[in-house]
Amino acid sequence: MWRTIEFTQELVAGEMANLVFLISKEEGCSYNKAAKIVTEMMVDKCKEMQLAAIELKEYCKIHELTTTQKTAIEHYISGCNHWVSGSHMFHSQSSRFQVVRA
């Protein structure tokens, strides 16, 4: 069984505000299954953000936005992309989310 260090520590401390824990309780499934569900949810949200970026770019073309408006939208999309990649980097490198074999 695989668990993150932080998740195990949160369980020991009685912390219940962890999405894996909440889904496990709500769905009546194992922590591993809940972790897979959370991962799928995150992947789906990232795909939705990528689609939204494409749609925003199309919106700019269809509605003939000004250069200033297009630039603002491009900066927004870029900011979202940086936020997602930064979050991914943090979660993949932080010891808080290190996976250990239980």
C-alpha cells in the first residue's frame, strides 16, 4: 500500500480536512482508491483548464478583441499555466507529499 508521508501524519494527528480522507469516507473506499480518485479529479481539472485556454483564444478571434484585450487574456492564460506547473512542481518535490510504502 502506498501513502504520502503527510497523509499518514494528518491521520495520526486527527486532521480530517484532507481530500483523500474525505473521499475515502464519502465513497466508502480504501485510501489508495480515494487517492486514485483525487488524482483523476486533478487531471480532469487540468484538462478543463487547457480546453478553456483554447476556447478563450478562439473567443478573441471571433469577437475581434483589441490588442490590449488579447494581451490581458494571454497574460491570464499564462498565469494559469504557471500556477498549475508551479503547483505540480511543489507537489512532486515537497517532502510533504513524498510517497512511502506502508
